[in-house]
Amino acid sequence: MINLGGDIIVAINGQPVSDSDQLIGVLDLEHVVGDTITLTVLRDGAPRMWT
């Protein structure tokens, strides 16, 4: 999980990420600038998805 201003990033496009290195790796290897992604975050303990 990655803490970001109170939100915790737990997945990108449904793929779980456990730390910032993994998040950056997924973004770098599987996406290019301009791609639309979906982040799953925990906010106040509840999962939310943002595109």
C-alpha cells in the first residue's frame, strides 16, 4: 500500500501494488503518457476507484 495524503493506493487497473516502486514499475512498463488508468485507493478505510 502507498500512502498519499491520507489516501492509500492499493491497485492500478485492478493490479495490486504494495509499494511505490511497484506502482512506478507498472506505470513505466505498461503505460505511456496519455493512457487512461484506474486507481483503486482506500479513503477513510473504504475502497474507491478513480479514472
